[in-house]
Amino acid sequence: MIRPMTLNDVSEITCIYAHYVNNTVVTFDTKVPSETEMRERLLPIIGNCPAWVCVEEGKIAGYCYAHEWKTKKAYSSTAETTIYLHPDHLRKGYGRILMEQLIEDCRKRSYHALIACITIPNEPSVKLHERLDFKQVSHFHEVGRKFNRWLDVADYELILE
């Protein structure tokens, strides 16, 4: 079941995000945010932007949201997307369902472009976004460092019709 994200979801979202901080390079955070920090991050998003969770058997299987891409007014019709799935719920179609809901919500809110900033390598995220018609528009080399590795970042863009 897909439903809007609420502040009551922060604890489970923090746990999901912690997995990616501690075990992967898909986020450049190197320290897991506390629930208070995550609540502060999500509060303006939940109140103003598209934000969704997928619930399976009473637990959050994944979450996604769109947020401000850049702060200058001329960018206001462009949003950056974020999606994370619980590691027990990978490759079950939840990512696509969440992203389709997010994209539709962004259309209804009159966004024009969506940007997904993906750490490379991250083949599952690249494939998901490409299946949803996002196109790679940039590739930055060695712009992040985590776990003693230099990491690339690629931006993928979807123009909403």
C-alpha cells in the first residue's frame, strides 16, 4: 500500500536510511542521522513536497520524496528525487511503484523537471530510473569519498509532460 509520508514514519525511515549510510556508498552521509535530525530534514518536505511510503504487512518497505533542487527562484519548477527501500524489500517492484506515485504527484503539482542524483556505481537505481524514462544528463568523477573510495555521481533527468 502506498500512502503519504507522515512524521510518524520517521523512526522506520531512519532505520532504513541507516542501512545505506553504514553499508553502502549510495548516500554520501557517513554518520547515521538521529531520529531528531531525520525529523528536522523531513518536516519541511512532508509539509510542502510530494512524499510517499510503501507499507507492507504494517512496516515501511520503502519511501520516496521530491524536494527543492536548487534555491534560486528560477529553479522552483524542478525537484530532486530521493528513494530508499528496506533491504528486505529489494527487487519486489516497490521502487517502481513508489517512483510512479511520486512522478504523478509531481505532475499534479506542476513540476516541470525531476532530477535524480545517483552515486555511481548503483546499477539498481540507474536501471529503475532508466525504466521510468529518466535520461542521464551528467557524470561527475570522483566527487565524493566514502569507505576509502572515490565515488562518481551521475544526474538523471525526467521532463514531465
